Amino acid sequence: MLLAQVEGFLEVARRGNVSRAAEAMFVTQPTLTARLHALERELGEPLFARTRRGMRLTDAGRAFLPYAERAMRAVRDGRQALTDARSASAGRLVLGAAPAVSTYVLPALLQRFAAAYPRIEVAVRTGHSEDVLQMLLREEVQLAMVRTMRHPDIESIPLYEEALVLVVPPGHPFAKRSTVGIADVASERLIFFDRTSSYYELTQSFFLSLGVTPREVMELDNIESAKKMVERRLGIALLPRTAVSGELAAKTLTQVAVTDAPAMSQKIVVIRRRDQGRPSGTVAAFLNLVRESDPAAV
Amino acid sequence: MLLAQVEGFLEVARRGNVSRAAEAMFVTQPTLTARLHALERELGEPLFARTRRGMRLTDAGRAFLPYAERAMRAVRDGRQALTDARSASAGRLVLGAAPAVSTYVLPALLQRFAAAYPRIEVAVRTGHSEDVLQMLLREEVQLAMVRTMRHPDIESIPLYEEALVLVVPPGHPFAKRSTVGIADVASERLIFFDRTSSYYELTQSFFLSLGVTPREVMELDNIESAKKMVERRLGIALLPRTAVSGELAAKTLTQVAVTDAPAMSQKIVVIRRRDQGRPSGTVAAFLNLVRESDPAAV
DNA sequence: GTCATTGATCGAAACCCTCGATGCTTGACT
DNA sequence: AGTCAAGCATCGAGGGTTTCGATCAATGAC
């Protein structure tokens, strides 16, 4: 069954006249007649009663009419949905994100995204990078923003480099000095967060590689609490720069440069399944927005 | 766009494998591949990502999927609706009927019809024959059961011949006589019904043609009331036989034969629009039932 | 390595869709 | 009464598309 046949059926039913309907559909009258005959043959029932004045629906035609309309509408809407998706003027985007990304980077990104594509529905699933990777592999999310990871089935697009910066409360002795050494840091009370996350391993191995043993005094399971602890002068912390930009601007925390240590950072990337072909629709829209902006400049 | 393409898309989406889907659809794998390519070309977007393990939906494919399903369901349901209509196993039938038919003949007919086709919905519109004819011409009803009428756009199927019989109350002088003459009838108080209906003209012209002037004493606008008047001994009446069969059986009314007058009757027919092609579905079902039964034998 | 499985590709034959021209019927108008 | 216009059906030709069997290329399993 050709959709053109169904379409012809509807047009003729509407106009009650093959010639006019054919003209409206930009085909000749014999063509449309043939389509109707083919459709009637396939359905095994005359859909029209031929009269001198034109075509009238038979009972069977009347019975079929609503279904034909429904089918055409479905296809038309389907085409529109694809067009919308292609232009990313509508659709749905499901993102996965590591906690630090979800909390400190995504909001500004999504604000701009929502402004650019107001009709796209966005959902965010947060979890540690490994968990988010699993979501991606299970296709529960279309894109994920996590630290650099390796997996044969995914490809990565660099997003930004997230630096870990040393923050101290205002009035802390370090705050007055322009720079401090790593030994100075290790002698302070340090606040860490989330032993299960990659940050923990990263900071630990950082100190170990420098032959310094940090005096750990406190470990929180989230960054927000860690910041509060520092503000309450319970210690100092190495935190993602994106996570403390607000406090630094409000001067409730102070950043201190460490001179004799390499910059500590990890790359944040966007990952997607390699087998999904080239990005399209909402996914492509998000990737474009990401590419043309600097997510860390928040 | 071929429906076969949409169907193939759904089958492949379901199975994630062109070869299996092709087998299930009884076509070769290259055929199905070609259908998918054609569909993707028409929609201007890859619907599948080709992987080593088979076919995976792209985002676009996922977006199109529900619409494809909707379209296929609509067509499938449409086919089913036609099948139902053809076998008359379901559907709707709208009948028009003259009052006497509607009240005294249709109930038994519809009882049998409902038993034979329990899933057909039946609606009855009652009116004088002329009004019902108009309903038919306006396609408000599919069939009409009325007295014989002429109109270029309708065709008639004989239903039954309805005799007008003379009924008197039990104990009436006529009841004891085996037969009465027309002159006897004219001298009695006569009860007529419904001046606007064809019965009135028929009975009036009947008397006039015999050179008899009836003593009209009462005119009701419905048969049921007329019967009650006769039962209450306010007169005698010429009524459709089908309308008094119950009372004759219950002996609350008595039929009297008139010897010297021709039998008075009118033909009741089923009419339908001539331009509707051959009857199908629910209409054909009803006509078949009518044909194989004697509606007057109620 | 070899084999099985996957979808893509190819060439030939069949199919059918589309078109312009024409036929046929019927109602309207002179 | 006869012509005309308007309606759909039919026909034959041409062109495109679909379908098939065979084959290819890539890749993962054993």
C-alpha cells in the first residue's frame, strides 16, 4: 500500500471529484484513478460509489476514512518530528554528568542551551563518572560529561580542563602570602571530599608523588560541604576551580597559588557511544553549543 | 513512501537485524536493506546506525519510531474495520422508519438482527415516510423503511404488504357477523389517525372511491391512541394489521372482514440511495436478514 | 587462521506507476 | 432533439523502481 494511495483517497473523499483532487495533488486524473483502484483492490472493497456528479464514499469508504486520516497524520507528524530533531527545534536530550559538572558547570551551560533551543526537553542524570559511563553504554543517556575515560565503545570530545585550586578562608595566614610551598600545604589541616570519587585518588596520588604526607583531618562526601568546612576555618582544601568560583568572587574563600608543585587538573570530556553515527538533532545542537563556548568560564 | 518501508523499519528496529527481519517479512535481505535506504533517503536522515552486531536506532530513528508505529496501527485498524464492516461483525447501522413500521415491525426485526450481529450498533430515526425520505437523501440514515415512494435517486426493495383491517371492540354488533358491507362501515363512527400521514389519505380516498362518505368522529395522531379509542367503544377503525396483531390475539379487539370492498393495503419497502453502490457491511447484513424473513409475520 | 554472521552492493528481470489520448455516460443547455 | 460539458474509466508506451540471487567486505568467535 502506497501512502500516496491513502492520500489520494482522502483528497478525493474531501472533494468528491477525482479530477479536482488530481489537480490539487499535481498528478493527472488517470493516475489518481489508478491509485484509488489499487487501494480498493488491496482493501477488497469499493471505497467510492461512482456517480455522474463525482465520487461519493461508500459505507466501507466512510468506515475507512478515519483510519486513513490517522495514518496520514502519523506520518506527517513523524516527518515533522524528524525535521524538528534535525533543526533541534524540538525534541529531548538526556545528559549524564559527574557531580562536579552537574552542579557547577551544567547550570550555566543549560541556561544558554535552553535559551537557544527553547523547545528541547532536557534531562540530567548525575553520578560518578564510572556510573555515568554505564548509563551511556546502556543508552540511558545520550551524552555524558565526565573526566577522561577509556572504553572501546565510546568517543570523547574535550570539554574543558578542570584545575584543582587551593582555597583557604579569608584571614588565613596563607591568604596574606602571594605563594606557598607544597610543604606548607601538607602541614595544614586538609579537607577532602568523596573518597569514592576520582578526585580523592587524584589528590592523594598528587601528594604522594611529591613525597608529602597530607594531614587529613576531614572528609566530606560532597563539594558543597567541603567548601562550608573551609569557610568555617576547619581546614584548607584542594577543590575544582569551577566549584569555588562563586566563593572566590564573593571573597568568602581565597585562592592561594602553590609554587613548587605542578598544576593539578583533570580533563573533563563529553563522551558518546561510538556506534551512534554522526551526532544529529538535539545531541548535535548541544555539542555545537559546547564547542563554541568555554564551559570553565563560569 | 511505501507502507512496506515503514513496516520494514519497525521490524528491523524491533529485531536489530536486517536478515532476521527480512526472513520474518518473507523478503530477501537486500530487498529490506533497499527499503530502509529508500526510507532514510526520503526522510533525509539515517534511521539506523550500522554496527558489526546489527542495526541500532539513531536518535532520529528513535524519534520516528512512535509515529511509524502509529501509522501502521492506523492502517491495520482500518483494514480490520473494513473486514468487520464486510462481515458485519461490527459497525453501525442507521435506519429510518415510518411510525407504523418503527413501532410494530421493527422491534421483532431488530431483535433477530441483534441476535445475529450482536456487535452492530443500531440507531432508528422515526418520521413520516416523506420526512424519512429526506433523511435518506441527506444521508442521515442508510436505509429507510417506508411506504412505496418514487424518487430518481433511490431504489426500493419490497419489504411486505401491509393490509388495513377493520377492527371493532369485542361485543360490537359487527363482531357477531361473519362479514359486513362497506355501507355498514360508513354508517358507524369511524376513528382515523394522523391526518398528516399517508394512511389518512389512503383511507379517505378508499371511501370516496366507493362513493361512501364516512362519519368521522375522531382523529388521533398515533395508532396506539386510536386502538385505545376503539377498545373504549368510541368507534371502529381501519388500522394496519401489524399494529393490531397483539390486540387481536389478546381478543381486546376483533377483526371484521368487509365483503364488498377491495382489500386495502399499501406496500412497505426498504429504500436506499441509488448512488451508494452495492450494499456492503452492516447495510448488506440488514438487507439479507430482511430478505430471508417475513417482517409482517409478527 | 578459519568460519560464521553481519549489512552493502550489483546486474538483470519483472513489475507498476505515470502520462497523454481517448472512450463512455449523463445531465445541462440551446 | 441535439450538442456540449463534465465526470470517471481505459489504453498503450515509456520510464523508473523494486526484487531477487549472487557476491563482497568487515568483524567477531572459536
